[in-house]
Amino acid sequence: MTFRLPTSQEKNSYVHNQFERIAGRYDLTNDVISLGLHRRWKRAAVKALGLRPAGSYLDVCCGTGDLALQIASELEAAGKVTGLDFSGNMLAVASARGLKAQECSTIASRLEWVQGDAQALPFPDNSFDGAIISFGLRNLTDLQRGLSEMARVVKPGGRVINLDVGHPRLPLFTPAFKFYFGRIVPLIGAIIQKDKQAYTYLPESAKAFARPEELISMLAEAGLKEIQLAQLALGSVAMQVGTKA
């Protein structure tokens, strides 16, 4: 049967149910699909945040919390990281990881987990020194609203970062990437997660996702300046960085 992406009316509940299903083995599947490279890309994104040791940071669509934990590990005791996600199962995994980290450090004391909507962030204006969303923006119904909300809650001078799939254009690499992403990734999802549908959604949503140039325009519309684009993994991953005016 031909796969069909959810409509804008269906998308919120569709994506929510999907992440509720795959939370348990989400990290393992990400490692296998990306050959572990997603960790390197996320380290680059965290570096781009320009962390202040005692700063406060927001990880939007935090999933199982790997990026929030990384940020927390680089902060001092006074620093804080808030991870927000709409999936309770994802946050349960994130919370467990935070408690495990507490066994050998004080990282967990810097972490807060909030269940909420990335398109209506439950925080006052100018609350954080920086905000980041990693492989989550394309799952939102309204990309502009999500980016504008991130900009709203960041203090002037703070950075907003989007890390997500890109659109490679290299002649030899692009066909190989499309074959792997479109044919192999769903099989990996079927084997590890027993959920081929969720990992068919991944490449299909990537194809429909905004181009990096469009996202730069959206970041500018959100009130950000000094916007930079970094192409990673031969363009298959893209990072946009903007500073709040």
C-alpha cells in the first residue's frame, strides 16, 4: 500500500502517536540509522549555542533527552536545561536517563522536563539564554510558529538553532542517500522497532520538509539576525543558527 503523509489536520495526533510507540528503542534506532553520526551533529549544534556556564537553555522536541543531557554536562551547577516534548513516553525515557546521570554527577539537578506544545511554549518572553530544536521542526504543523515561539522565549542576544535533515545535491551522493533513506531506513525501523510505518514517515517527511534557504527566511521572519547555515554530512543534515535581535 502506498504511504501517505498525514494532512495538516491529522499531523499533530499522527506524530504524537508515532513517538509514543517508538520511544523505548528510539536511541538505538537513531544510532543504527545514522551510524552513530547523529551524536557528532548534535555536539556541533551544542557548540554553536555558545553556552554560558550558568546559563539557561531550552531543548524543544527534546525526545529522549540526549541533547539536553549533553548541554547540562557542559554547564556549571547554576546552569539549567529545560527539555520540552509532547510525548509522555519520550519524556519518561529522558527522565530515566537524567536520574541515571545523577548516579555519577550532579547533571540531573540542572535538568527539567516539561510536557508541552512546541508551537505554544509555556514560558514567558525572554526566559532562556538559547534554544535548540534537533530533528523535530519538520514534525510541527506550523514551522514558522515553532521558530517564532523559540525566538520569543530567548533573551536578546541569545541564539536559536535548528538541526534537521537537509537536501543534498551532490551528483553521486544524492541518489545513494535517497536510496538508503527511502528504502533501507524503513527496513531498519521494521527490524528494531517493529514499526515500518514510523520509519517510512521519516524519509517521506524529510522530502516534504522546507529547504535550508526557506528556513533561513523563516528565522528572519521570527526576528532573528546574523543567520548562518551549516551543511553537515554532505548536505544530508543542515543546521541554521540565528541570534535574537
